[in-house]
Amino acid sequence: MHVARFRHHAVLESMVLGKPFRRKLYNVYFDTPDQDLQRAGVALRLRRMNGSWTQTVKSDGGVEAGLHQRNEWEWPCAARSQNRRRLRPQTSNC
């Protein structure tokens, strides 16, 4: 389907909540050299948005009713570096 036609599709227009906007995101994903996190179904990300950094841990999830669902934890970081102390409580039950 052509992009312009897709943008004006009746189903999508009924879901519009406001004017579209652009936002620049800078993401850094981490894993071990052996990709242990990926094998465990875990993602570790640092994201800069609007000048602030956030660290996020995402667990493996599943698909339910066509939607991907998983647990996610995030917290602010002072700079572009992992906050490993914050990771321990989130991963202790994994």
C-alpha cells in the first residue's frame, strides 16, 4: 500500500490522539561477547532522549492476542554508563 494512502486509512485515523511529532533518540544496547543476554531473552539498553539518559532492562516475553508483551524496568542515569547497582534487584529473580 502506498504510504500516503496508508496514513489516511480510516482505522489509523480513528486512533490519532494528536499531531505527529519527531523526536531524536540515541540508543546503546549491551550484551556479553558470547551474547548471554540475548540467549536469556534479556535486553539492556541506554537511551538518550531530550538530553536525559535512561537505562532499561527488558525481559523475554510472549505474544498474546497479536501483541508482544514483556516486563520492562527503567530508571534515569546520570550519563552514558550502565548503573549496575540498579540491575541487581531487577535480575535477582531471573
